[in-house]
Amino acid sequence: MKIDAVKLMRAIAAATPGKKETIWPYEDEILSDPRRHCIDRGGRRTGKSKRGAKRVFSQKIVLPNTRGWIVGPSYDLAHKEFRYIREFCEVFCRMQGLPKPEGVRESPGSGDLYLKTPWGAEVIGKSAQKPETLVGEENDWVLMSEPAMHKESTWSRYIRPTLSTRAGISVWPFTPDAGGLWLYELELAAMGLPDWGCHHVASWECPFYDPAEIAAAKRELSDDAFQEQYGGEWRFYTGRVYRSFQPDRQLVEPFAIPASWKVRAGTDFGLRDATCTLWVAQAPTGEGYVIGEYYDTSQERATPDHAE
């Protein structure tokens, strides 16, 4: 059954009592993205958690007999998206003349987040602190709550396999965190995959942010902290040479390197960190294109072995 996600969520927003919600093009872009996995990276207070809840509700929960998880670093963090989904379900039921969701359990303190809609869709909150609870099920959707705080193994070992038998979707709303290197690497890889959509929004692009508050934060914070927390940019405070690197600007589609271009190589021999060699082709206009990489984290390999 084909659902117009944008139209559905706008109808729910209009029918929600006591709330007037600002609708803006970026949110429509997230809701209408047809790709299976959706990364929504942005600054703080840009509505990421609610957008994630809207996406899974409009694409999967509204369908009969679906099941999905909100996976947080803790039950408390998973509760935020659970609360949004519960509210959407209640309003939708009222719009359709249906009874409220049954068996609602909303107790993050005791690790119990659950509801079942009248049409049989199940919503379950999970905590990555208890990985033993993340096995044995199949899901139509997973919402990764605060994924920058998760371990890589939570996704690759436990969550991703639950989506396979039902071709389930995943949603990733987050603000970057310096400890989330694995998520940064996942996003880089996702940009080349057809099933993944990567979206980014800065706080100052939101219609409900006061520009004066943005300006004040920029004055008060370091550039790294401001660009991370308000710009939604990845900033790593150690080990990052090119702070201005942005995947959507610096990554290009592969192309044939002309034989006339010079190719240079440089090596960084690591004692504690990885040893790396990059091969860079230089265009006549001055740009450099990285065309090859040697990267080895082995601590036992000697320098002559790397060179060989």
C-alpha cells in the first residue's frame, strides 16, 4: 500500500490539539526519500528525533501487522521517540474513529516501552545496554536513537540482521559526537550506496531558531563546538588534519585519470597510530585527487615491511 508520508504527517499535525507545528521543506525531503536507510544529521534542536518518529510512522507503523524497535543507548533516550510515536498513533486513531493503542507500557525506568495499534502494528523500545534483548526478532523498521552514542557492534552485530527477512528500513537522527567515529565512517560509506539517503541540516536553517541565539552561540563557543552542535558537522578534536573536510564537497565520482597528470605519494609512518600512504593525482589546474590508499593498523609490522 502506497502512503503519501508528507500528506499523512501534515494531516496528523493539523489534527493534534493545542499544537501548531512549523512545516518546512527539509522535513518533507526526509519523509519522502524513497531509500531504505535514512541518515538525518543536524544541529541540536532541529527536530531530528521527531522527524525520525514521523518517518517510521508514515512508512511502516501505519501499515498492518508491522513490528519495529526504537534502539537507544538507554531506555530513557529511546523514550523520546517512543513518546512522539505514541502521540502520532493516538491522533491517527482519533482521525480514523479507532480505539486508542492497546497494551501501552511507558516506563523507561523499568525498561518497558511498548504499544500495539488497533491494526496490529507493534512499537517496542530497546536499550543497547542490554544487547541480549537485541536478538531473535525480525523487524520492519528500526529507529536508531542517538546513534553517535552507540557502539558499532550494536548496528552490525545485532540490529542490521533483524531487518533482513522483512527488508526493513532504518532511520538515523543524530547530532555528531567526537566519540562516534564509526558512525562517521558509516556515513562516508553510505554515500556510495543506492539504498542509503544522507541528509544534513544546520540549526540556522531551521525556521524556528532565533538568529540572535545562533549568533550568540557562535561568539561563545569554540569553532569546533559550534560547528558540531549547531552546524551538525563532524569535528574530531584530535588526529584530524583537514578540519574543513565535508564529504558532500570533497568526495567525487570516480573518473579516468589522464596519463599526463603527475601522481605523487606521501607516507605517514605510525608508531601508535596507523601507517598510511596516499597516492594523489594532480590536475593541471592545481586540484589534487586521492586515487589510492595504503592503510595498516598493525603494531607488529616493521617500517621496512610497510615500505615493501
